[in-house]
Amino acid sequence: KLTTALAPVHLSPSQVNVLCLVLREAITNIVRHAHATICHIALLEKDRTIHLAIEDNGLGGQIREGNGLRGMRERLRSMAGAVKLTDSADGGTRLEITLPLASESPAPPTAQIVEEADAP
């Protein structure tokens, strides 16, 4: 089961690209390794910072950082962002991504991009 809380945020095209890659890697890890039945994704803008949280109810515990997580960390660091990996409240894993607002021209709000992608 997937639940989301996606606030409209104004991202630059490069931020959209990085966050899409980060989200894809996180979901791939959940599917391959976590054996989760629930995944929650939250996106919001607060204090001129983008916050993306991905949380599951999977196995959790010791997480070995492989190429995927390392690449995620490097992509975010290149944009002055950060990633934090912790245990979630229900025993799974929580991935918290922060990214400062970019000074380049923003893309349309993320919620609008999702709605357009879902249009027939």
C-alpha cells in the first residue's frame, strides 16, 4: 500500500531530476530488500528547504550502504542537500531528504506535474 502527502512545491528542473532519481532508488530498495507492505511518501517545503520523506514498515534494522544509497547521497550533496536514514516508528526504515530551494527558475509545482502525468 502506498500513501502520499504531496504539497505543491516549486522545484528547479535539476531538483526535479535529482529527487526523481532519489525516489526511484528508494522505492527500488523497498521493493528489493525491505519486504514492506506499506510505504508513505511526503513532500513539503518549509523554511526555504524541500523535505522529502520515504518511510516503510519493512524489515528495517542494519542497513548496508551500497551503490544506490551512495549515489543518492552524492547526487544530493552536489546540490547542497542531505539524506538521513533512520528506523521508522513501526520498525521499518525512514529516509529523510533535505534540499535547499534553488535559485534557478522553478519548474511547475510538483503536484501539477503528477496530475499532468496522470491525465489521459
